[in-house]
Amino acid sequence: MTTTFPAESWLVSRGIMLERGPRRTLAAASFVNMVGSGVFMLSAALFYTRSVGLSVAQVGLGLGIGGLVGLLSGIPVGWLADRRGPREVYRLMLIVQAAAMAAMVLVHSFWLFVVVVCLTELAGSASSAARGPLVRALAGEQPAKFRAYLRAAVNLAASIGAGLAALVVQLDTHAAYLCLVLGNALSFVVSAVIVSRLPSLPPVPPPPGTGRWIALKDHSYIVVTALDGVMSLQGEVLVFALPLWIVQHTDAPRWFVGASALASTFMVVALQVRASRGVDGNASAAQAWRRSGWAFLAGMTLIGLAAGVPGWLAALMILLGVGVHTIGEILQAVGSFELRYNLAPVHAQGQYSGVFGFGSGLAGVAAPSLLGFLCITWGTPGWLLMGGVFVAVGQVIPYVVRWAESDPLRSR
């Protein structure tokens, strides 16, 4: 018999904690994973340059190669998860991620760095594809709410990781950076142990006559994936473009870089689950995307116009812009989650998750160059143009979703 304590009951009733069971277990594994990854992601560049001794150009080239190579593993590993069971494949991929991350402490040259980064990216992409069927299978009666809860949880974990990363950066020693890398590797191991507590989910047999690589033949889903990739560029706006914009082109205080990031994170944690209410199908997901496009345009306009105004006004405009942009991010995430799973056949969730990861993966590779040119080099007009692109995608997606719903593949 499971004992539920009053404090736990209160947290569950308020939506702060999930009820005991597989969904809470998966959320816990995701939380631990992201704490470790958050620590590493925010200080990885310093580890590579200050501890390993690589140049900034070498780090950028190596990460770009690794990002492209990582895209190759999602589809085949997703297919394997569909056929062999997502829990088992996801757990294995977490162990591979742990081993690849631990190998990072052995890096002492550029080419060894490239090899290890390719391994970590391959394992990361594979892990994400294998996790997709688990999220779909365990979502319960309110799948949008559960996915939103997972996103809020990982954002909270990322903020905790950022605080730990700040301590490592402050110490700025070789030993501290090694602890950072090994700590991230340990987080993968702990996540794998937690995942072991999930029930083993039997594969869903495909309908007769279904080809092996069905996702690659689903043209409408590939178009949705491409549009999601364009929309995913918004995730790099606040992480990559905004800090450079604040420091190089506005009179806002430099500490506003950290403040704006924290404000955005807190908004996601507080509002992501609430924003999922009412998004319970493809049509409502498409409308959430459409609204997000207008929010991105409004937020990026405010940020882009912050150049050339007094510092206090620039800070106010940036804060408002970040807030509106984050609302768009929350809406886009809700719509993206819904379409990613709803438009994929039950028997091929892993394979489709691998395909869907292509869009955001390519966006992550292209974002620094594209946003650097548009938002930083071109300036205010670039911010407005990028916001216009998001609006255009938001207007197109409802028509693409209707096309996808009418696709004969959707009936299998």
C-alpha cells in the first residue's frame, strides 16, 4: 500500500508534482538529466577553451560537425525503439551518453574532440528519439498537460544547472571543469537507473503492408517538421542573439543578460502547464502556433528597437520584449508537442520522433550564423524580418495540418 503524505497531496492537487506512478518517474528522470545537461551546456565552451585548450574557432567547427552527425541517429534508433520497446532502448542510450560524456575528460586534441563530440551528439539524438514513444505512451488522459509539465520541469532543472555552472565558472580551474563533465555523465547514469523503474511497454505491431521507413514517406509530416525547425530558431533568440544585442548594441546594463534569461525561465515554469489547457487536438495546436508567430514578432520588435534609446528605456523594452517572446515560446512548444505526437502513427512513434528531431536539430546548427547575420550584423531590420518569418510560418501551419490529417498514411 502506497502512503501519501499531506504535503505531497497538496503539491499534487496544485499541479506542482505529479501523482505517484510512471509519469512521475519519467519526469524525475528528465529532471535529473537536465540538471546535468544544464550545468554542462552553459559552461561547455569555457571547458573546451580554458581546460582542453582549443580555440574558439575549433570549438565552433567541432560542435557544428557534431550537431550534423548527431542528426543521423534519430530515425534508426527511433525505429529500434518502436520494435524493441522504448524503455529498454532509452535506457541504453542514456548509458551510451554517460560513456561518451565521461570520455570527454580524455580529450587533448582537436580531432579527438571532434570524435567525442560526434559520439555525444549521436547518443543525444538517439536518446531523444527513444524517449518520444515513452512520452506518448505514458501521457494519460491529458497528454498536452503532461508534456507541458515535462517542459516546465526541465526548464526548472536547467535553471538549477545554470546556478551550478556559475560556481564552476567562478572557480575556473581544470579540476572544477572535470567535475562538471563527470557530473553530467553521472546524471545520465542516474537517469538510466530511474528509467529502469518504468514499466516495459510492448511494441505496437505495424499494420500489414506498412513499410519499414514509413516516416520518410510521410511528406506532410516532413513539411510540419520543416516548419517546426524554422519556429525552433526562436529558442536561440534569447540564448544567442539577445546577449550579444544587449552588450554590443544597447545601453542596457550588461547584467540584464542574466536577468532576462531568468525571467524567461520563470515564465516557462509558471505558465507552460496553464497554456496547455484547451490544446487538445491538431486544430487547437495549429492555432497556438499561429498566435505564437505574432508574439514572436511583437517581442522581437521591442528588442530590436531597444538600440539607440536611453539605458533605462532599453532595459524596459527588452524586458517587455522577452516577456512577449516567452509567451510565444510557450505557445509554440504546446503546439509543437501536440502535432509531433498526434500526427505520428502509434506503431511508429520512435521513428517519427527521430524525423521530428531533424527540424530542431538543423535549426540549432544554423541558428548562430543566421541570427548573427540578421539580428546582430544587420541590426533592427533583421529583428523585424525574423519576427515576420515566424508570423508567416504561423499563418501557414493550419493549412499544412489539414493536409496532414487528410493524408492516407494517417489512417494506418
